[in-house]
Amino acid sequence: MASFFLGAKPFVEAFDRWVEKVKPAAVADHVCYKCSSAAEFEAVRRMFEGSSAFVYQSIISHRRIAVVKFTPAVQTALGPIQILELSDQKPDGSQTSGFDHVEIYPTAGTMDALADQLGAAGTSFEKVVRPHHTTYDAVIFGSFKVRLEPEPLLEKIKRDEFF
């Protein structure tokens, strides 16, 4: 597991540099790691199962997504991250392995207003409409993105999957 977090370090550092530059009125929610195969997904999930607070898995857009609460938290300039979104390979096989994004949500106001604020600060966001949710995405390091969401991932899961 230590190697997994060591692999995340350059992405967290890039995220922190971006935060220092644009100073978003937001909170860091989670980091996403995408897998290129079902075998990789199962191996990473298994790595976390014995030492995490919880692992929750569901099917979203015809693939498995696991949400893992790990300890200790990864410290970022927008607060600690304890949630990993682990994505299985897409049905079309187009996904490559690696850290994909950090999601943040606004501390006040709306996701749209936060996208406008960050656009004025020099980060160009693309509005991405998906069947299960809409986000704003901006690439900040290689292909690694910051993704704006209106709320924490766990709140969305509780609302959409349990009630």
C-alpha cells in the first residue's frame, strides 16, 4: 500500500501547486485511480480491504466502482483526503491505469460559481455532462485533472444508492 501512496505523491504535489496558484473556495473530497483491467481493479481493491475503514462497491456506467476510506489521510492544500474512488476498466476497454483526478466541491455557493471563479483565476474548465452526473474538469498535470462536483462523493452515494 505504501507504493500506491508513493505513486500518488507527484499528483498531490501538482494539485497543491495548483491550489496555491488559484486559491479555490473549495474542499478536497477524493482522489480517483482508474484501472486498465479487471485483474488490476481486484488487486488494488484487495490491497485496501484489510486495512481500510470501509470499501463500498457499486455498478456505475456498466462497470465496478469501489469507494475506499483509507487511513491515514493524504494531506492536501484543500484538506485531508481519505477517500479513493477506484474505477474498473470501462466496457469499451479504453481506460488506462493511473491516477485520474482529484475531486473538490465548493465551501459556499455552487459548482458553476466555483468554475467561474477558477476560470477568472486562469484555469479553463470544461463542463462534462454524463448520464449519472455533470462535472467541470481541468487538466493540471499531464493528463491528471481537477474535477469540480457540487457535493462530497459520500453524500451523493448515500442519497442515490440508499434512499
